[in-house]
Amino acid sequence: MSEVVISARSVSKIFGSGADKVTALDAVSVDIFQNEFFTMLGPSGCGKTTLLRLIGGFEEASSGKILLEGNELNDLPPYKRPINTVFQSYALFPHLTVRQNITFGLEMQGIDRAKANHRADEMLELVRLAQYGDRVPSQLSGGQQQRIALARALAPAPKVLLLDEPLSALDLKLRKEMQVELKRLQTETGITFVFVTHDQEEALAMSDRIAVMQFGKIQQIGAPREIYDEPTDRFVADFIGDSNFLPGNLVAAANGKHALTLANQHVIELPSVRSGQKTGDVTISIRPERLGLVAENLADQTHLMGSVKSVIYFGTDTTYEIDLGNDQTVKVRTQNGTGAMDDFGRGERVGVHVPADAIRVLVD
């Protein structure tokens, strides 16, 4: 396993006091590894930016410790930490050239101009903007300015690079292009990237691991596939991608497996559940793309029966909303152009196939 670079140990941050007290972080502990693209993901106010600012030294923890390679950082100001930050605003100096923007921080550290210029040229090559060194920021596009901000932050070779929603100001197409660029830069430099976003697609596309946060706590940490396919609770399942939630009753079967009964008395044998999973009334999560549809005349007792409530065509796929009765609906997403699915219209009776391995029993 890679070495731990950043550690948070029971870190809390409280703003205000008395009736105005707000707990932005609540005893958060996490390890971030060397050469890792680590993303903190969650809605506004979940504490992700606060934790980033504590790592960078821009805020002081109310309690707990921030460690860099085992050494406590709490009393070190930002400029003494081998950590750089890229903010939402690029904060480039408008009167300096691109090269001068990159060398500014290096020269402030006492590096002579010739070496600083050489390092700047290396960084411009890295971000694929070698020919733009003599331009000023106003002559660059938003995506190019973002790359220069990254080059400037990477130039001192920090141990950790913090990125606070740096792509939020870009349009959709450019944002997707920069996602690829960020992952490439992290891989080529070997620097640990700690990325903050509320965009689940960004997190899934770039991250080695994701920490999903809510109410100042980390709800779940894992690789993108683990977070998506194995959410531990309803918040994670709902925040990452689309999910269907259905009530059920879980009982231990005689063969050591578990049987799940849905509200319509449909029984599904589950191949596995989490260790220590409670039985009784539970909530299950199923991703729409894991469900399948068949015409009513092809359905049998293994299918949930329902009526098509709505059909939404997205080009690459189609989403069907199926009314199961008893105020229960599910979404079924089918890939277009494969020839594997029939087209179903509103009001049509259909059977919904639910693979047992697609079901996730959520914790309370």
C-alpha cells in the first residue's frame, strides 16, 4: 500500500458560538495516500471545502490534527507547507505574462530567474501550452487560463495539490476535457491531488478514491466503482447517480442466504448481504440501468409487474418510469441502438426484471 501523505485525525471545525454555532466538520478522520487522486464530494455545506482549507492552512481546526507524512501541520502557516492550492478563480496576474505568472512564486522562494524560467518552460510543456509563455492572461481562453493556474501551482513541486472546484466556471465540453487533463497531470507528476467538487460525474471520472460527505462527516470512502455499486446508505446511493428505492422485508433463509420480500410479495433470494446486516424491514437500492423490461406476455413470476408511466429519450439511452402500484415507481434505463430491448409506450403493461446481484440493502 502507498505511503500516507495527509492524515486528518478527529478533526472538527466550529464556526461561531452559542446559538450561532455551526459545526462544519465533526470529528473527521481520513488518510490520503501518495500519488493519489483523492476527491471530497458532497453538496454545499457538507464540509468538504472546510477540510481542504484546513489542510492548506487557511483555517485553524477547532480540535484534532492535520498531519503531513506524520508531521503535525496545525501550527504551520500556508506558505510554510509544501502544499499548493488551485481555487475556483484562477487569480492570474493580469499585467504579467504567462511565464512571469509561473515564475513569480518561484522567485519569491529565492530561486534565480534563469532556473525559474526553465522550470516555467517545463510546466508549460506539461500543460501543453509551450507556445503561450509570452502572452498575457487576457489573451487566453478560460481553459487555457485554468491550465496556467495549474502550471503555476505545480511549478514548486508540492507534495500535495489542493483543488477547490477549479472547473466550475468552465462550460460542459471544456470541463470534460479538463477532467482528462487533470488526471493526466496527476499521473505524470506523481503529486497527490486532493480535489473538491459537488459534481458526481467529475468525481467518478477522475478519482482513485472518493470521500462522500454530508453534515460535516464522511459517509463513505472508496474507489468510484465501489461507491457507485456498493453504497452503504441512502444518501450515498441517492447522491451518486440515479437509484430506485423500494421497501422490503429481509429474512435469513435456511440455506444460509437471505430472502428479500418486496411489498407486492415478490420474493428474491440474495446471493450475499453485508456482514452484520439486520433483518426485518429494510430499504433497498437498485440502479436503473441494472433493471430490464419485457412485454407483459413474456413476464413470469420472477418479474415485477407494472405500467409505463413515462418515457424519456436521451439519445444514448431511454429511461422508463414504471408504476408498480401501491405508490411505488421505479426507473428503468435501457441502452439505445443495441436491439436488445423493445420500445414500450405510456400505459403499456410490462414486467420488470430485477437481478438479485443488482440489489443493495442499505443501512439505517
